[in-house]
Amino acid sequence: MNHVKKIVAGATLIGALLGGGALAITALPANAATNTTTTASTSASGTDASHTRDETKGGHVGANGVTEALLTGDTAAKVKAAALAANPGATIERVENDAEGATYEAHIVKADGTSATVKLDGSFTVTATETGGPGH
């Protein structure tokens, strides 16, 4: 009788494992379908967002082929100081080399809320201030 109980218990265990495995397999595709997500990102112009310029990273290319790059270290500090001295109360958005004639430029928001670009020469002297946002 002991032998029969072991066979029945073993068969029950095997049946449970097979049944549970079959249940898991049939549930898997449905579960996988509900967890799949697709994301698409476009800008306002309808182009892929990966091609949208991030203004905080510089990158404008001038007609002369020069690509603007963000400034760092002492150079960035000197450009910021000169731009702020010429525009009290302004905040700096970014500082970079200039691709359009000046050595450096600082993109700022003036105290009155307007955007401007401060142009500087190699001696960190302000040579011009252009008002307006990108493209002025």
C-alpha cells in the first residue's frame, strides 16, 4: 500500500507541474503583450527629437564652418563676468565661442526678461549686444 501512495503522489506532482507549466506558457504571450511599450518622440516641427538642438549645449555652426562649443573654466568665468558687468541684473543661459565673428558670446536674459547675446573679443571686452532669441 505504501508503494501505491508513492506512485499516486508522484503522478499528482507531475500532473501539477505540467499543468502549472502549461498555464504559465499560455499566460506568457498575453502578459508580454500588455507590458510592451513603444515611445515615439517628435518636436513641434514634426521631426525626430534626437535632431532637435539643445540650446544648453551650444553647437551652432556659422557660415564660416566654425562650430560653437560651450566654454568652461577660467574662460567661461571671464566671459560671464564681463557679460554681467555690461548687463546688471541679467542671468547667464550659456557661454560659448562665437561662430559669427566675435571670439566669445554669452546668451543672457536681461533684468527686463528679454533675451540677448553679448559678443566679446579675445580680451573679454564686450563689443556688441544683440537683442532677441535665436536668430534675433
